[in-house]
Amino acid sequence: MHRLLNIGVERRLVMHVAWVLLALVALWLGFRESELPLASDFEECVEQVQVKRLSNDERVALMTDCNVRFAGRRKAGGGYSYFDFMQGRTFDIAGPNPTVEEHKQIDGAYMAFLDAQRREAILAELAKRQNERLRADVENMGQPVGPPIELTPKNPATKRPIDRSKSTRCEDGSLTCSWVKFSAAVKNAFASSSGTKP
């Protein structure tokens, strides 16, 4: 029984310590928030930090807080712009922070941006491969060429040389026919005269 009482006391002690720690955290956050009046946008938050006399570390911490609280930056003509560092691009937004719809538009643009980058990478790789192939072809052109290729007919026994001196069709009035007949007669005359001599 004595042991059960000690467990209850330990639990109460742990609960009291937890409540005290929670109160200290809430108090610290309350004082921290009260350092700067409620700013409506990043530029106003920065102006409030610059007005106060603070150490460098405090100023850096408060500027970081302004940067975390407000994603958009005020434009000269009115409205706000949001810079997406992943795309390296600025988007127009309605307020100091993007709305849910504006986040969807920015995310959609980011997906299109990634697709375009992927396509560019594929095209660059294809261009690189084609360039390498062309370079290899140019290097191969400088290589010595082997012996010439001889083209021979597949079946040389079936083809006989054509004797152009004998014409099968000859018209009597044509000059070609007359010339063929004349040259054949001259050949025959020389052939017969060379055969008669001893």
C-alpha cells in the first residue's frame, strides 16, 4: 500500500513539472510574439525589425521570422509576387502568402517545368549520341581503304559475248547495214588471201 502511494506522488510530481514546462513555453512564445506588432506583409515586418534597436543575432532571428511568416513580396504596382526558387521563376499572388489555389497553380507549373527539363535532357543526350556517331564516321573516313571489290557475274558460262560484226536484221538502205556488210567483206577478203599464201 505504501508503494501505491509513492506511485501516485510520482505521477503528480511529473504532471506538475509538465504543466510548469508548458506554461514556460507558452510564456516564452507570448513574449516572443509581442516583440513585433502584427505585420500584414513581409515589407511591414522588416520595417518593424529595422526600427527596433537590436543586436545582430536578434535582428537576424526576427528577419528570419518575417521570411517564414510571409512568402510573398509586395510589388510596386500593387499585389504580391512569390518567387519559386525551384523553378527560378516569380508568380503573381493575391496576398502576402499564396492561397491553396495559387499553390496548386505553382505546383502545376513546377510539374510542367520538370517535364520540360526531362525533355531537354533527353534531347541533349540524343544530340550527344548523334554527334559521337558523326565524329566516329568522320574518323573512319580517314582510315585506309582496302582493295577494290571485283564484280563478277554469278554464272559466267551462260553468257556469251555478242559478235557485233554480224547483224541479224539489216535493212538494205541503212548506212549502218552497209558499213557492217562492207567491213565483213573486207575481213573475209583478208582472211581468204592470207589462207591462200604459202
